[in-house]
Amino acid sequence: MTSQAASRQWVAETAEEADNILRAARNLIDGRMLTLCPGDALARIKLRATTPFSVHVAFGENAQGGAAQGPGGQPEPWVASTAQQALDLLEAARLLVDSRMLALYPGSPGHRYRHSRTTPLTLHITIDDSALARQAAEQHALLRQIENL
């Protein structure tokens, strides 16, 4: 099994795009965790706390951590170094996007959804899963060696 690891950078310019890239980033982490620990959900949950995974989340124009502020007024960027921290930061960002949309467009979820396509909200996400990919590749190589004994 070979694994392609890379640094990925996503930028959203609307609330809808932010929601989509937050979901994509979470799915990427979950997918990588499945390669490391297939079949055992409980072990995977425990492993998240120590599995290396680099994520940077920044709201606003400045993805490098300048004076940009998130919708909740949080300083930027947020940085995670484990899979669990990354998942927590992505969830926090999703909740901030949701709270902004609820404040701007209270009432009907359909009304909020229509406006999410045009509501400006800049979100930068950078993910580097190379350490996790190396760990998964090493584990699979060890399993192959054990199977060949």
C-alpha cells in the first residue's frame, strides 16, 4: 500500500464554501485515521490524541496570522498538531461559521442556506498529513513483514 501525502491548502470565500472545506478537511483526517487503524473505531478514537497531524485554520484575509479575526473575534491562526486537536479546531471553526450565519439570518434554515452562497467569509485551511501518512506506511510495511513470516 502506498500513500500519497501532501500539504493541502484550501481557501473559502463564502460561508457555503467554508462549510464545504471544513467538511472536506474532517473527512481527510477521518480517512487517514482509517488507514492507520482500520476496523477498530474505539482504538481509532484513542489514537487521535497522539497521532501527528498538522492543521492551520485562519479566518479573514491574512492566512499568515496577522491581524485577521475570525467571526467570533478569535486571534488567528489556530494550529493543531494531533488528529484530535485538528478535528476539534475544525469543529470550532464550523460552529463559528454556523453562529455567524444564525446571527445574520435568524429564522428559516432554507433562508440561511440560500444566503450562505453569497455571504462573504474568508477561511484558509492548510493541512500537512505527511507525518501521519509515513506512520501508516510504516505500520502497513510491518504488517506485510509479519504476514510473510
